[in-house]
Amino acid sequence: MIAAQVRGFDLARAADLARAGEYDAAVRILDDLGRDPDTLDLLARIHAQRGDFAAAATAWSEVLAQEPANPSALAGTKLVTAITEGKRRARPLPLAAAGSAAVVVAALAGVLVAQQTPAPPPQAAVAPAPATQPVAVTPDPRKAALRSLMTELAGAHVRLEQHDDGVHVVFQQGMFLPDSTELSPEGRGQLERWGSLLRGKEVQVTVFGHGVVVPGGPTTGGSATALARAAAAIEVLGDVGEQPATAFAAQSADQAEAPHAGGDPALNRTVSVLVEPR
């Protein structure tokens, strides 16, 4: 489980680098992960993002050699062929987090989208609408998804905060033993109860580990202990929420970002979570 989770972190890190335009760094990480379908699929997506469609097609062909029915590789190969034959044009979009084709990155969303814009059909002249006619407002699907998550992720002993970047989940009780990355029984139970709410959801989850500032220790910059706490929490959340490891990212929160500043230090031996709809 740990090895698979570390591999998942590496895939997610490679996707983040590619999304930031650091393609060479992303490819170097993937080169060390072997030639399994998930790794090859992300490699193909990076090549496509760079405009190297021949390399993308080669990587996807390796995926199909292992999994002939792989939907992502089939869709990617079809789209690349159409682009190289001049039948479609590609418009690059940001890369999403790495992961299995079916769960984390559907079809080619997050890498490139083939787009053809046909000319609109001729229309008969229409009289202008009266000035008093109300203007229709197009709903924002992301805001609607965030509002839905606020309802679906509510639970005992958590505080939810809706922001533009996602739903922030703050746990009201400490989770870890003093000076330790080991979950207490109560902390594990708290994670298991809330983590079950992630089942069946298409989300990206960032887990922030927190720590207590100790006398003489650094007061900013994060810590290895906080990062290890995030990894320990992800292992539990992935299991009970039935989410792949690549749906998660681990980060160390800055010491100045304690979720319970000024309160009992034991409350800050915890994690907080950012849940984003995909």
C-alpha cells in the first residue's frame, strides 16, 4: 500500500509539473516509474501537450499493447491521428492530476481538446427583445458543484469553508500522538467516519499536515513531520473513501497556518483537507 501510494504521489507530482510547463522535469519523474499503462498514458498526454504528437502516439501504442481496450489510449490515438491528418485542431488546456484514465482524467480532458467550430446556420431576422425582458444568467457549474460538496461532505466534528479553490475541511479534534506521525485511535476513527463521504465522488483532494511549533524550532516553512502526517491520513482516506492514491496530494502546511491558532496545541496535531470538484 505504501509503495503504491508513493508511486501515486510521483504520478501526481509529474502531472503538477507538466501543468506548470515543467515538461522535462515531469518526464524525468515518469522515466523512473516504468512502462505501466498509467505512467505511459500520462507521458503520452505530456507529449501531446508539447505538440509532439508522434511521441504521444508511440506512448499510447505501448498502452494498447498491454491493454487493447484502454479507453484513454484509444481516444488519444484517434484524436492524435485526426490532428496530424489536419482534420481537427488542438487547443491545449491545463493538465489535471495523474491517474487512471477512467477515474482521474476522462478521455483527453486536461491535455487537449479537439475543437471544430462549424458556421452557424442562417437564421431568419428576429425582432429585438423589449428592453424590459430579463436577461438569462448562465449558472456557474463549478459553483454549483462546490455548493453540492458543502452539503455532501458535512459531518460531525468538522468545519467546512467554501472558497473559490474548493471546500476546506477543518477537523475539530487532534489526530496524532505527541511528536509523532502515528494516528491515535480517535484520530483514525475521525478520518474513517468523514473519509467515507468521499465514496463515489469525482474530486481531487489535497491533504495538509499540521504540526505544533516547538520552542526553538522553525515557525514557518512547514516540516517533514507535517508532511508525513498528511501521507498517513491519505492512506486512511483512500481506503475508506475508495479513491485511488492519485486522487490525493500531500502537503505540509506552514506552521503559521495552524487550524486552531491560540487553542490547545493538541488540536493542531492534525490535518486539514481541500476538496476540489473535477
